[in-house]
Amino acid sequence: MHRILIADDHQTIRQILKNILLDEFPLAHVEEADNTFTLIDKAFAGDWDLIISDLVMPGGGGLYALEQIKKKKPSIPILIVSTHPSDQYAKLVVAAGAEEFINKSNLPERLIPSIRRILQLPQHS
């Protein structure tokens, strides 16, 4: 069973992420955070296989959370999502320690293949 923490300040986006995740990984344990502080608290309190975080949220955002989480738990893979353009932010978030950046408009087709790659799970054919 995979333990995945998702963080986004928009309930609709969290629900979309959760639905995509549970469609693919029905036994996954998925928890949610709606701001940066809750994300950091939950990241420190739990043992996560993956964290998916929005880039921009109240409390500092995904890059701030990424920095804080990687200091204390450097082995947790973190995937950053955003409405901001990939060409402007992908290199920045990967350089900061994230495994990947996905533009939210590409979530339906890119999220699961990215998770499978990050967690080293077999890809569906």
C-alpha cells in the first residue's frame, strides 16, 4: 500500500488528484493538506512514499515546503504541480530537490506515469 500526501489550497484540485491516484492505486492511503504549514506538519509526522504539492499555496508554497521537508526527510520523493508554465519552473523545482514538475493541465496524462517512474513501479503498456 502506497502512502501519498497531497497538498493544494484548492479542494477541487485535491479531489482530482485523489481520484486519479485511487483509480490507479485503489489500496493507497492518501491524506490531504490545504496549506504549506499543514503539509510540512504532516510530512514530518508520517512515513510517506510520495508527496505531491502545489507550487503556490498559503504559508510559503511548495518550494518552501520542499526545502523544509528535504532538510529533515531527504529521501521522500516530492512531485510539484502548478498552473505555472513548465518551461519556466520545471528546472527550478528539480534543482531545489523535487523529483518532477507537472503543469496541472497535464495531470490526467502525466501524473500516473510520473509516479510510476518516481516510485520505480512497472509502467502499464
